[in-house]
Amino acid sequence: MRIAPYLIITTACISLNTICQAQTATVYTTAKSNDTRYQKSIINPVKSEQPTEDRYSVFVDPLHHFQTYIGFGGAITDASAEVFAKLPKEAQKELLSAYYDKENGLAYNIIRSTIQSCDFSSDSYSYWKANDISLSSFSIEHDKHYKIPLIKQAIESIGNDAIFYAAPWSPPQWMKDNHSIIRGGKLLPTYKQLWAECFVQYIKAYEAEGIKVWGVSTQNEPMATQTWESCIYTAQDECNFIKNNLGPTLQKNKLGDKKIIIWDHNRDLIYQRAATILNDPDAAKYVWGVGFHWYETWTKSPMYFENLRKVKESFPDKELIFTEGCVEKFNLKKINDWSIGERYGYSMINDFNCGTCAWTDWNILLDEKGGPNHVENYCFAPIHGNIKTGKLMYTNTYYYIGHFSKFINPGAVRIACASSRAELYCTAAMNPDNSIVVICMNKEDKEIKYSMQVGDKMYNCILPAHSISTTCITK
């Protein structure tokens, strides 16, 4: 049976000064044992009791606020755009609604893309011809075939809240010491300033297409030597490039409002990178925040979430943004594997509780093979388009992400939320309209019964085995 890709949901709300008058809570649950996604139920408050050590509890304190959310989204790569273009019009319309519709979809407002090619391109390409030190050969004509048209449609679907940012996977091969855009290599010192000017060309070209660029990363995964597009920057390399080249060049070209995101790599080494750059005031003044991925330690616990907290504690004026994550090694037989969505839920709850203000998934769409990808690095996406049938296939990742993106609005603040048991994961937010949302997750093979205390009200809740729920308190 095919599950409906999206449902109309009205987020219930409650103002802080009326929390004591709260009466009911609306719960939306997605469980492995139930084919209905966002299954709706109503629970009423019960008599508040003193918590005991033998029961599960979640405590929500709306009086204590933390980071402000800017939103959720996913990457529009060459691969996503190419698959989209090959789908029937009805499937295209369905995909745009599934991601960007505020009522029927995930309410995405963030788009990430690539500067030149990446592994999720059908081939490698550059905007500049070889050895063009004048940069006069610059052209984004390649992007006008698939990528730019989809980005424009996504922005139109989002509206005024749209945020678009991009990252390079590699400078042109003639600017690098290994003379290749793949297998790492480093930007030659001779071309540092020229590469900074390339960012300016890219931004101005995209904005000439009507795509306002919110920000850029200095380099995607700057410590990874890959078989695809990649480039190595040490922490000091990136620091020097920002303070001597990229930051001043953007400012000189009246692009100083563009956000610069550093690191854009895994959590394990994030503190060293952040400290090196942000402890240098001449570099830090140009930096908006620190981007990170999740590929370092999925098979290990605790995935270095605490490194995020340490960065936020040490540099509270800088933001944390999850810039990329996906489940790798695509296998069509595993498209309904429940653990895929659980990885997202577990990561998102922990990332937010450690100070993350925005969350960007990797490809919004891939084909039935997990591509296209010019080095066969096939991966999962929340939605796959079957080119042969013209139909969309939804993984449970789509629904897990929705438990956050559908209910936590741009401008929301994270509020204090604590669980009495390690296996009961939770986070909470207050929206700009003062509505309160609590997200809880259970990865265990058994259901969890727990009490949720919000202000002076208590609710008895149930999380089925392998499930996630979003609770909205009603007045």
C-alpha cells in the first residue's frame, strides 16, 4: 500500500502567558508498526504528580530560551535537478508540494547548492576555462539546463522566507597543486585571490538570474581527499583565505551581507577548526557560523554531539548549521528500512539540543539507483523518483524530518526540555506566535509510556516502538 506523501496539519498553539490554562494536546505520531504517518490523537491533561525514578518523564520549561531557528531544507544538486526534469509534470508538482508547501508538505525554506560540480553531478565541469586568469570565460550556462530552473521553482514555492546558499567542492583544476578537481589537492597560493573573485562572479551571476544568495561555505569537506571533487584546507589555510581574500573581496564588491560558513565538515574535528578561525578576530569578523556534516561516526556513540555544544559555548555569537547528511550506499531493497529515518531523528534532536539553528539535508531527490553520480557514490534521499515509472518513492526519512520542519517555524526558539531516561529522546521549541512544540523519539523495540510536564500541566503519553511524535499543546 502506498502511503500518502503528505497530510494537511494545523499546528496548535499556546501563548506563554496562558500556559497554565492549557487544556489539550494534539499529538502527531509516525511509527514503524502503523502505515499512517502523522497519526493524529488528542490527549487531555492529568493531575500533576511528583516524578518518580521508576517512570519515564519529559520536562518542558518554556521560560528558558536558547538559539533561534532559521529553518530547514535540502540540497538541490545537479543530480536532484536532472531527475526532477525527467519526471512527469504531475510528479514534479507533487515533489514541489511535498517539500515546500507550508500546509501540505515539509515547509522547507532552505536550499543548498554547489558551486561547479560535485559527486552528485552526471559529470565534472567548471565555470571557467583552463588557465583563464582573467576569468573572462566564466559562464553558468551548464546550470541553466537543470539546476537553476528547479532552484527558481523551489524559491517561488517557498516565498519570502527562502534562504539559498552554496559551497564549492573544488576550485578549477588549474588553480590546484595536484592539477585535478578530484582526489584532494590544495589551492595554489598564487590563485587564492583569484579564487575569491570567482565567488563574486558566482554570486552576481546567480543573483542576475533572480536567485538571491544568502551565503557561501568556503569549502565543502576541507579535510577529505575524495575520488570526486575535493580540495584540502588546513584550519590555518581556511582562516587565512577568509581574512586575506574571501572576506575582504566580498566586502569590496558590496557583498559583505553574504553569510560565510566555515568548516562544512564532520563533528569530530569541528572544535579545532572553529577555534583556529574564530579566535582570530581578523577572520572571525567575516564569519557567520560553523557548518557540519554527520559522516564521521554513525557506527559509534555518541557521535560527538558535545563538540557542537562546546563550539556554541565558546563562540555564542556564531551560529551552528547542519549543512549535509544522508545515508550512504543506496540499495533499492532497503528503501523502507526504518533505521534510515531514525538516524535523522536521533541526529536532529541532539544537534538542536546542542545549539544548531538550521538543518539542511543532502539531495532532495535521487533516482531509483540513488544517483545520478559520476563516481557511483550512490546514496539515499528522502524521496526517490523512478524514472521508468514516473512515480515518487518516499523513505521514512521524509516523515521523520517533517516532525521538525512542519512544526518548528523560522524565528522559533529552542526552549528547555529534559528527559529522565537516555532512551527517550526529546527537544522542544516555541514558535514566534508562542506556540509550543515538543518532539519525542523512541528507537527501542518496546513502547515507552511517559509523562510530559509543560508548565503546571501534565500529560500521559505513549511512544510506540520505533516511533517519533510531535506534541502541540492547545489552549
